[in-house]
Amino acid sequence: MPARLFTLDEANRLVSRVDALVERAQATTSQLRDVRDQLVDLRIVWGEKIDDAACPDYAEYESYLGRFAQLEADLERTTTEVTTLGCELKDVENGLVDFQTKRGADVVYLCWRKGEKRIGWWHSLESGFAGRQPLKTL
């Protein structure tokens, strides 16, 4: 999908929607970690025997595998929703989302982080979050 160029006002109008999507992605990621831990624990206890239907914990393992696949699909749908809005989810855990905009002839990112009420930062395409600068320098 081609990148969308946002004005600051357009990007700020999406912040509440993006915030809800990031929150959902973070919750799903947390659940994925929990389910993965359960799968790892069962694999540690049973080794390859967990793949055998005769294993006492086989049904539980299979249930976790199904839940993991469902959560992965949920996360993919959520990230696709963010992308469909025209912005880029850069880091689920830290809640970083970038919106492309113009700075003179250059394309840069308006940078939003979960917990911020409005976009107050920007950075070049190459510098990433570490290169964030206040909007007044845009």
C-alpha cells in the first residue's frame, strides 16, 4: 500500500483510534507471550512426547497451539487496521506509531507514542525514535 502523507491535524484526528488499536495489539501480544510460555513449559516437561495423542497433556498442548494461532491472526488483523489508516506501527510493546508528512521537499515522520494525547514529535525516515525532535523544529 502506498504511503499516505498526513497533515498534523489529520494525524492528530487519528490518535484516539490508533491508541485503541495499539492497546489492543499490546494486550494480544501479552496474551501471546503467556500462551507461548505455556507451550514451552509443556514442551520442557514432555519433550517430543507432547506431540503424541497418548500424552496426558496432549489435548492441553493442542488447545494452546490453537489459541496461539488465533492470537497471531488477531494481532495481524490489528496491525493491518493500523496500516489501512495509512500510518505505521513501528513497535507494539512501546506503542510507537509513525505518520508520514512533508518537511519542505523531504518526507519525514510525525511520531506518536502510546500515552501521548497528541503528536508532539517528528523524526527523519532514517533516524527513528532516537532522533525524535519537538514539532516546533518541523
